[in-house]
Amino acid sequence: MKFILGKKMNMTQIWSDDKVIPCTAVQAGPCFVTQVKDDKSDSYKAIQVSYGERKAKNISKSVKGHLKKAISRDNVAFLREFRVNDVSNIETGKFIDASSFSIGDIVSVVSTSKGKGFQGVVRRHGFSGTKKTHGNKDQLRASGSIGAKGPAHVFKGTKMGGRMGGDRVTVKNLEVVDIDLENNILFIKGAIAGAVNSLVMVKGDGEIILKDLNSEIKEEKVDVVEEVASSEEETPTVEEAPVEETPVEEK
């Protein structure tokens, strides 16, 4: 299984063969591996990854110490854990980006829906309400009876007014229609629950790709050196032409 953390961006559309595909842009990663759990240490196999940044003063000392041991940073915004089957090739300090996914992948997205506050039964559960006239007063959007008289109590799970939204929502069978590898953006077909800039977790089938930050920096330096060396070899040398002396006539 492959997975990544990100934040929900705005909705947009992509044209494909004269058809418009509505999709949601997700800023996916980079996510650094902060802890690897196995059967010996924690009795189960899982990977803990980090995403985002926030002020270090808002993080507890225990979390700061945990982060500095793993990735030498203490300003991480989110920590989430994913269950896996094998952790033998996973090391702390490596990171995950959008390159783990490809166009056409079927993924499931977990997010938190928008909070609506305290709502009545008409908006929260879709009740139709009661009559507006014929002796009715102040009962248009009321719930009506909430149970029989015999039990003399309200059963658990009865649809009533209360806090709406702010729930953990999982949307399955979504398709990745496009990927921007330079900016680590996944374009996922359809809508995703939650507000803009809210945390989302993207999961799909396949192998995850872990990258090492130090190795990428070394490769970039080597490429620059090779380009400079090749440019020095290819510079042509300009030969100076001999200067001819013109004779001076005596008067």
C-alpha cells in the first residue's frame, strides 16, 4: 500500500478528449518518515510520517525530542500513522512525495468535513417539518415525537438536533487524473470532503517510493560539476592572425 499526507487545495477542471473532468487539487507531501514500528517494539507494523510546518513554540517538548531524533526538525504540523505489511526496507529520515503515485491510480481519500455548528433536524437529517397553518404555531421545523410513551426514555441514536459536520469522511474509488511532480500536486477526480487547506490522507494500492534527501543533493552537485567540465572542454581556442607590416614610402 502507498500513502501520503497533504492539504486540500481548490477545485479545478482538466480537459481530456473534449471532455471536462472536475477534480480537486491536493498538495501532497513531502512527508518525512519519523518512526518505524514493528512486531518487536510495538506488536504491530506501521509507519509514522510527518507533514507541514508550524511554530515550534506550539509543540510539546516530548514531540520535539521525538522529531529531532528522526528528522532533526521540531516544527512539524501533523503526525499520522499508517499500517503496512513490511517495514524491513524503511528507514527514518527518508521522505515520500507525489512521485509514488501515477496517473490512473484508484485511491481513497480520508479527510474531515466542514463544521456547520449546532443545527436542527430539518437541516441535519432532512426532516420535512410540520404544517404552516390550521392551528399550528412555532412548530414548523420541530422534530415532533421522539419515541413511544411505553419505554419512557429516548433510545440511543434517535435523530435529533445537534452539532453537524466535523466528521471523519472517507471517499473511495477516486482516480488520479494528473500529477504535477515539480510542485507535488495530485489532481484527483471528483470532490473531497473538508475545507481548503485542511489535512487529507491519500491511500492506494501499490509500492511506496522512499527517497533520501542527502543522496538527491549529492546527485545535483555532481551534475553541475559535469556540466561545467564539459563546457570548459568544448570552448574553442581562437588563433591570432599574423599582422602584416606595410612599408613606409620615403619622400
